[in-house]
Amino acid sequence: MTTPPPSDAVVIFNGTDLSGWKLDKPKDGKEWVGDGSMERVPGSGYIKTKEQFGDCQLRIEWAAPAEVRGDGQGRGNSGVFLMGRTEI
């Protein structure tokens, strides 16, 4: 069960579209969204929020692959870059 965001939160992904995002290699955006989640597919580039943030609290709901295979990104290794610099 997902906990709803705080009332003052800026929701940057609503589970259905990428209206709050800009794509590095734009197509139709559907390669990123499925089943209420955002998932990068190979060759789709990077994705960034349209809005810029400074000091903030960030809440991420994240899941690893059910079956871990391969190397690097194939193992579910994906991070969030804060301000385009630091990856967490």
C-alpha cells in the first residue's frame, strides 16, 4: 500500500504520464511509463524534472527487479541525480 504524499508536496510523477519531465531523447514518452511506474528502457536517454529544485525533501518509491541478472544497469542499478551532480 502506498502512503499518500504530504499536502504540500510537489508531485513530479503521477503514475500515468511524464508531464512534469523532460526527456533527453524524446519519443512519445510511453517507453518510460507502464503499470503506474516509471521505468527506463535501453536507449531512451536521461530524464529530468521540468521544474528545478534546491533545498528539498525527496520521497522516492523504488523497486529492484524481481530477478537480478546481468551487469550494471541490468541489475536494477539506477539512481537519482540531485541538481545534476550527486547520484543517490
